Amino acid sequence: MQPIGLLIEFKDGQVKPANFGMATAARADNRQLVALVVDESVGDAKAALEAYGVTCVVDIRTDSNGWNPAVHAAAVAAAMQKIGITTLIGLTSPAGRELLPRVAARLDAPLLMDCIDIDLDAHRVKTSQYSGKTIAAIAMTGTHFIYGLRANVVAPVEAPAAAEIVDFSFAADHGSAFEVIETRSDGSGSQYLAESDIIISGGRGMKNAENFKLLFDCARHLNAAVGASRVAVDNGWVPYAMQVGQTGVKVNPKVYMAVGISGSIQHFAGMKTAKTIIAINTDANAAIMGNCDYYVVGDLFDILPALEAALASVNR
Ligand SMILES: Cc1cc2nc3c(=O)[nH]c(=O)nc-3n(C[C@H](O)[C@H](O)[C@H](O)COP(=O)(O)OP(=O)(O)OC[C@H]3O[C@@H](n4cnc5c(N)ncnc54)[C@H](O)[C@@H]3O)c2cc1C
């Protein structure tokens, strides 16, 4: 059986937890899992990946100076060809969106992003379309296959294995016109929305940028990420990276809290698969109230400080 390549993402030197769900999704039928790690330390990562069934870690070293999607994608494609990997799965994350299409282009392979289900034998995937109203099943043909999995669609399940480390050095083509001059934070906080178990989002009801601090204060106690409706983004209160919805990030957390958000179809398209949805709204008839698991009818400016105080006392 062909080994499956996993494009591993890191945050602050640690393997991102969303990779473990990806490994779990790829592991069916005891497939060999090959983790591709680019310009990161495989030392600590090896044990973390072994816990989820990875049997080979490819330590890819490039001569790029930091994050460079063009060089990293070329290195991944070269490593896949060297090792004989024809199927690669990565995350549909900001880094995945940069890397996976480039890898696919290099290998002349079909690419499907935002997959919610992947059948690795039949090369068929499921992905949501039309604002989440339909699920498309798409079959791919080719010699190589590249998939971007939506984070958190598969719960991680441990399956301990022992992994060997394979070194792979890649010298970049300096004829490339691509050079990363500077990398800046998007200001959206510490967590990427799609990979968070808990998300607290604010909408027009937050009234201004400063009031988002109320959400960040609660989020800190829950290790949650903070999201937003498009209105909050369009008003310039928060960066676009925080937008949840049809034209923003699609999330699948364990808990989604919508604060001062009415629950438009377009917002729902991005969060309706959350396991538990909680709404805080002054309007008992807001659409979100009929589409959530729990709601509080009340003023967020009363509820959020009280919630923050309660969370602080629990965490004390
Ligand atoms: C093509 C297209 C794509 C779109 N994509 C997206 C998308 O990706 N994401 C997205 O979010 N939207 C998207 N939209 C916009 C969407 O249609 C809505 O306009 C938007 O979601 C509404 O945002 P909101 O819920 O914050 O604001 P509103 O609909 O104005 O709701 C604000 C809510 O806050 C409540 N509220 C007010 N004050 C308080 C208070 N003090 N305490 C508690 N509650 C309070 C109100 O009762 C109300 O329910 C898109 C629209 C289009 C046409």
C-alpha cells in the first residue's frame, strides 16, 4: 500500500494539534504515514507524531532563510518524488493554502482544499459548497493527489508507532523571483480560528474595536480564539483573518459562542457544524436564537464582564 504523506505544521516549535486529527484521518487500513517536516526541529515532533501512528519523519532542510512557500513547496515536491509518495494531505490553513497549491502545480497533481472527508483508496473527497447548503463528492484522477483537510473535522485518536527519521536536503533554485522580505502578525491573536476547540465571536453588537477586549478577556481563560462577523471586519474593528462565514474562515469547533451576532445565512455557513453553539443577544427573536443549543437573552455588556469574572474564579 502506498505511504501517505502528511505535511506537518508547527506553531512555536510544536506540532499543531490539528495535525493529529489529520494523521487519524489518514491512518485507516494501517497505511504507512510519512510526516514531512520542513525547516523545523524534528526532535520533539517525532514523539508527538509517533503517538498518532506516524512511522517515518522526513526531516527536510532547505537553504531558505525562514518561511518561503515557493522554496518549501519545491522541497516537499522533491521529497515526495524521492521517497515515492503520491498522496499528500495538509491542513486548509493559511500555510496550507500557500503550500499545497504550489506542491500540486509542481507535481501536475489535482488539488482539493477544505475537504471534510477523504477516501484515499477511491481518491474521492467531500467538501461543502454553496454556503454549506450542499456537500459535493468529488473524484480525482491522476498519478499524484494533494488534499487540504479542514481542521478539526476528525477527532485525534492515538495509535502509538515507532518512527524512523529520514534526512532530506534541498537546495533552492535561486533563479526564483520569490523572496520573503518581512513577516508580520495579522493581529488576530495567538490562535488560528479553524484549529481552535473554542471560539468566541463578536458582531455588530460589540459596537467598536475597543469592546472586543471583553471577548479576548473571556477567551484567555478558555484558551479560546476570538472570531467576528463580517460587519465587525468591514467596520475595521478587527482584521479579516478573524472573520467567520461564507467569505471568511470556516470553523468546526467544539464550542462556538456568538456574541451580538444575529445569525445571518452567510455567518452560519462558516460555523454551523460547531458541536455546541451558544448565543448572547438582546433580541430573543434573532435568527441565531433558533439555531443554537443555548442562548442568553441579555446585554453583552452586562454578560461578558460577569462571564469573565466567573471564569477567572474557576481558574484561580
Ligand atoms: C456575499 C456575502 C457574503 C457574506 N459573508 C459573510 C461572512 O463570511 N461572515 C459574516 O458574518 N457575514 C457575512 N456576510 C454579511 C451577512 O449577510 C450579515 O450582514 C452579517 O453576518 C451580520 O453581522 P452581525 O450579525 O454582526 O450584525 P447584525 O445582523 O446587525 O446583528 C447584530 C446583532 O447584535 C445584537 N445586539 C446588539 N446590541 C447588543 C448587545 N448590547 N448585547 C447583545 N446583543 C446585541 C442585535 O440584536 C443583533 O442580533 C456576507 C454577506 C454577503 C452578501
